[in-house]
Amino acid sequence: MKLLAPPPGWTASADVIVVGSGIAGLTTALQCRTYGLSVLLVTKARVDEGSTKWAQGGIAAALGDGDSPQAHEKDTLVAGAGLCDVDAVRVLVTEGPEAVRKLIERGAIFDKEASGEIALTREGGHLRNRILHAGGDATGAEVSRALLAAVQNDPEIEVVEHALVLDALKNDIGEVCGVTLHVIGAGSRDGVGRGLARAVVLATGGLGQVFAQTTNPSVSTGDGVALALRAGAKVADVEFIQFHPTVLWLGENSEGQQPLISEAVRGEGAYLLNDKGERFMQAIHPLAELAPRDVVAISIMRVMNETGAHHVWLDVRHLAGFKERFPTIYASCISHGIDPLKDLIPVAPASHYASGGVRVDLNGRTSVNGLYACGETACSGVHGANRLASNSLLEGLVFSARIAADIAAHLPEKSDPVENASQAILLDPNVRHEIQVSMSRGAGVLRSADSLLKTSSDLTRIEDKKSTEPCVEAWETTNLFQLAQAILKAALIRQETRGSHWREDFPGTSDLWKKRIVQQLDQKGYWTSGYQEVGSK
């Protein structure tokens, strides 16, 4: 399949095209340069507007006294609820410390103790203090700053901003050799063009905008995963959408990106309270407020459902130094009329992170030659059914280095694309809101056959609302629609509760489902689904 779009009016080329400017994309670009490869870095808005800069918690790595990659591996496997690929997790935790040191060499500055050692904190699911943070709760912004500075100082990395990637280009033997993209703005490269390369790396981040409320920025419409689907690549684990349990509740009609209240706040000792002012997590999990995110999100939703409340409360009033430790969160609360030093903070779950994505091997290769995926766009197997807190930035660091090495070792000759004669699709941009509301209602934190089938019916009706006028809003809406289809299909197939996938009609976890659901989309728009044993590619 392909998006309905005008023919390309211009061409750019490089050895490698990297799509996305978060930690995965920027690090991949920099790592490719260490092998002497030229890079075209394509980013959807400004180069600093991806999800990375919004990351508050930090980066998990076994750097502290008494910690080890083995301990980090164990915590990751527990959070992943039986669906992690052990080999992928081992790569993550063993290569992670060195990847963090490389990030520090590139200029990232992390918070330190009075002794001069890097300050390490703890988040849900971790049994050791191993989270590096910067500016208290502005880790992502610092990481983004350091990597951007390195990229902008390299003349062999051409950055194309305000560019929405559309579809993959393939040569006559079906290998990816570039992408089509649409650049918004004046000059020689506005409108639809094509980028040609010997390898393409998708690092477009998340797909949180599939849902009505999310912590993701507005650019997070899953463009890379949707492109890969239309290119025939396999996707996996897409039913496992992590909902962050503590997002600032802004009212019944709020939509789009919502302010995140970092898990690190609970790591410092904040309490979750119901409307009666009672802590409820102590009776649910031994780690109470520091239970894995899926447990906390589900518990909050059940409290809300039982009481009819739209949110629960987060209490930080007893925490000394909250304003200094969490300046970004403090300022966000104040801007919405809440003084966290005096007031309870209203919070509710919102879509946060996609544990699944484009299925890749340990070197980031997808099932289509020439196409790689990294970071939240990819399903490397490290997250399983539920990502462990702060493993996401680490994944971007570790696997971007592997991708660059693999590209350098196996770089093919440049080839010319052939015409894509497959079926074109484009939906009316006005259906975006309908998709988001329906997905939040039926495929959100709590799911059942009834809720999923109702949403599936909604999507069938929405699919008839076609458009013949290509524009950014229509392309994004079409991407969201195809991602919603993939999530729904997998959520219906998986008849169990595991990790961040909760089926109210199948509340138990079954060994029969200790396998991943893999999906593909063919050129005519037909879906196929299959299974893959955990640990296999």
C-alpha cells in the first residue's frame, strides 16, 4: 500500500537516511558519521520537537555500587511479563553503561551528588537505584540538547526540518532505497520529494496520538510504523500500549498532549490517594506506589470506575525539596492553578509508550532489506509486554550504535527506485478525532471483546470517509487509522491479560499466549497475523 500523494518534485541523497530526531535518530546519525557515512536526517517539525525532550525520568543503566547488568536484566524481564527476548535484554543491559558513557562524552551533563558521583535514583520496577537524571526532571531536554549540538556541528549531516515521511521507495528486487517525504515551507525542497540512500533508519518515535489523551507531543502519529506496514514489514507487540498512570488531569474535554507527572515523583515517596484521601496501592502490590506502571495504571482506573471519579490524587505535600527536585513538574502544576506544596494533584492514566512496533533483530534490521528501525518505532524485544521505566532512552542509545555498525558493514551500492503501483489510501483528516475517541474508549487501559469490537466497527465506518486531497493532516490521519487497525486486531487476538494489555473478559495470564503476535499488510490492504515464539526473530 501507499499514501495518496503527488509525484516527487525534487531529490536529495545520502548514504543513510535517518527519519526522526529523538535520541534514537540523533545517535544513529552520529554513529553513522563515525564510519564516514553521509547522513540525511529528516524530522517532522523542528529538530528539537520529538518525544525525547519530554522525558522526565531519566536513563536506566547499571552504573552504581552494588548494581550489575544481571540485576538490571532481571528487573527488565519481570516487567516484561514473559515476552522479553532475553538476548535483546542482555544486549541492552550489558552495552548500556558504555552507551551512557558515550553520551556523556558527547556533552550530556547529568545531576551529581555532592561527592561528584553521578546521582542515581529509582523508579517503579527497579530494585536498585540506577536512573540517571538531568536538571532534576528534565533529562530528555538535556540529552536532546547535547546530541543536537553534536549533529549541528557536523557538515556531513544534512537536516531537513518540517518534513513528514510518507512511504518507502524500493528498487527492482524489493529492497528499500529511500523514502518519499513532504516538506512544509518555501524553497527548493518544499512539497513532495524523495530521498535516496543505501539504507533507511526509522526512528520516528511513538504513536500516542492514536488516543485522545497522551503524554506524547503532537508529532507522535506513528509515521515510521505506518510506513513500515505499508512497505510490507512485520510489526509485533503493538497491543502493548503503556499508559502512564500519573498524567495531570486537565478536565473532561482535554485532548492531545497532557502534562506528565514523572514516575520519579513516586520514586521520591509521593502517595496516590482516592477521593476519601486513602492510599490504595499498599493493599494491591508489595511495592505500593512503585509497582510496575501497568499495575498502577489499572489500579487507578479501577478506583475511578468504582467511584465514578475522573481522576485520583497524587500527594507530594510531605516531600522535602519537591520544587527543587522537580522544577518542570512544579512549574507545570502552577501554570494549571495547582500548588503541589499545598494542594493534591489530580492525575489519571494517558497513553505514554508503545512497547511494540516494527519487528527488528539485534542489529535493528526489519523484515524488509534496507530498512531499519530504532527506539520506540521498533520492537526489539527488550520491553516485552511492558517497558521497564527509563529503559526507553537506553534502548535508543544501544541499538542505534548497533544499527550504524551493521549498515557500515553491509552497505549496498546505491540503486534506483521503481514505481510503487500498489493501492493508494487517504482518509479525510476530519475523522482523526473520531479515531482517537473510539480508541480511548474501547482499546485503552481496560479492554474486552465488546469494547474492542465496538471500536473495530467504528473504524470500519471511518474507513469509508476517504479524501482525494493530499495534505499533512490527511496523511497523519491515515497513519493513525492504520495503526489503530493493527492495535485492535492484536488486542482482539490476545485473549489474556499480560503486561500493559488488560482484557477484563480474560483476566488471567496464560502460558498459551507466551508468544508474540506478528502482523503484516499486503499491497492490496489485506492483513495477515501470525505468531512468533519469544526469543526468535
